[in-house]
Amino acid sequence: MDYPKSVPSVGLVDGRFVDENPVAGTPGSLIPAVWGNSVTQEILGVITGGGLVASEADTGQLYKAIQSIVGGYSPMRSVVTRVTTSKALAAEELGLVLIDGSAGAMTLTLPAAGAELGVSDVIVRRLDNSVNRLVVQAAGSDRIRFHTNLSPGGYPFLVLMGGGDWWHLRSDGAGSWWPVGRYDNTPLGRPVFETSTAISPGGYGMLNGVLFNRAQWPWLWDFAQASGALVTEAARAGREGGWTSGDGATNFRIPEMRGEFLRVLDEARNVDAGRVAGSLQAHALQTHNHFLPTGSGSSFRPAPAIPDGNWSVTSDVNFSPTGNTVATTYPNPAFDSDSYIGNIGTFAGETRPRNIACPGRIKLI
């Protein structure tokens, strides 16, 4: 494509178009048919190459065709759309979609992922950090293909949880949206420790054993059913670290792990045999004996201050000796602050090591 340099006698100057000049008596440029046809053919080539049928009445086809062709190489449009209320996205709004759900619960519906849309990308990103539920919904029978290990067909919607949470989705032109990337790829159902009591964005919740709605969290219910740690609500006692089937129809319960130590499941090693996933184990002390001399004035006894100056196993140590073996009773005033054995901590209703309490979270999507 070029200027009609091959026909210099039609009012061109240096091969370029010029206006008529009546004063100088020079004519304006004349456009030959061959050149006009070639220009039209060039434009039609772009339109048909973009998958459109040429229409004389549509003056926006060249732009649409260029968008379609560029989209074939990069499905992400250079468009930013801002959303503050529930709505259905139009195809031309795809690109970076910024959503503010601070006003209340919202549902954002994606365009139909059929042949007309073709291969297109969208990034849906949440701006607010409220607790309002924010749903990204596929249109009609379309599906978003995440957690396909649990459901090969995917799910009809996902939720954005927390300010900054985002998903990058790509349509396949055949009814599905496929995740290309997301804010947090931590596996579903995984427990994690935090150093903040605030809930991190990306799909996390507390490990607090509450009931969830099956219809609102279908992927999490599928995970619970496949976990091997699902029991009925009636059988929950002693299985609080697992899942329950709730009322058996509309809800289910997530694990409760607040205030508990976590232990790796034995899985046939026979160190902690007989345990099942999510089971609760009470505190215990390993069976052992204490050996102390039992005579008054023994030089091998611990060295607390004896109030009456006379050593007595019965009154000062609270031991009940049997031969050389004695059974202990705690708390024991003879040992609690004994400088000989140092600070052994406080006595309580359970046995526990020194520890730090970190908030526990679970990946919900």
C-alpha cells in the first residue's frame, strides 16, 4: 500500500495529494480507480482477517477487527473498569476490573464465554477490605475451572476475600473461564499460622469450627467430603480437628483448632498408633517413677527451706514412699520455688511445653 506514484499525471506533487489552486491554475489531485480499489481492499482484508463480515453501514468494523486480531496475540485488553454495585460485565469492559464491595454484598457476572467472546482475559481485583461477600459469577451454564481436582467441571462462581485479592481468568470460547493466576495459590483446606490477628486476603478464615453454607462454599464442601476426616455432627466429640456434615443437607462444619497443638498423623508408623485425621488427643505424662531416699536428715534430698527445720518426706515433700519408689503429688511446696532445681514453671490442669500462641487460619478457596 502506498500513494499512487504510478500515475503522476493526476495532480500529485512528489507522489502526494494536493488541493486545487485556482489562482495558480493548478488542479487538485485526482484519485484513480486502481488506487481507490486497492485502499478499500486493504481495509477489507483487515476486517475479514478479524473474523467480521464486511458491512457498508458499519463504520466501526476496522477498529473491531484490529481489536480481534490483537486479542488473538494478547487476550488482555488495555481497559480499566471500576465497579461499585452488582452488574453484568460487557465484553468491552474486560481488562482490569476494580471492584469496591464496601457498600454491601455484590455479584459481578462475567460475559458468556462462548464463540462470540472467544479468547479474552479479565483480572477481577477487590479494593475494599470489608466482610461483605463479593461473588464473581459465570454467565448461564458457564463454569470457572478452579479446583478441578474436586470437580472436573469447575464451579459457577468464586469469591474474592479481602482487599487486594484478585483472580486472572481467561475465556476459552467454549463456555469456560480458566484461572491463569491469582493472589494466593496456597492449597485449599491448608491450616497456616499467622503473626497477626487480622485475616489476610486471598481466601482465608479462622480455624474456629463454625458452620458453612454448602451452596455458598461448594468447593469447600467437596474438599470436606474427600478429606477422609468427615464425620457426622453427632460424632464430632473427639474429632474436632476434622469436618462434619452439619445438618446433613444445607451446611457443614470446618475444623476447630483454636488453642490446640498440632501433631503429624501417624499413618502406619506406630509411634502414635490408632489415630485418625482430625482426632483430638487429651494431655498425658509418660509413665515414670521417682527415686528418693526416705530417711530423715538424708544428704541426698532436694534443698528447700524446711519450715520446722526437720526433713519429713510426708509433711515436706508430699510423697508416699513404697520402698525406694515414691509417688508424687503436685503442686508441691517443697519443689515449686526450689533454687536447687530452678524455675520449672507453673502448675496447671494440663501438661504442655513452653510455647507461643499464633493465630491459626484455614484456606477457604
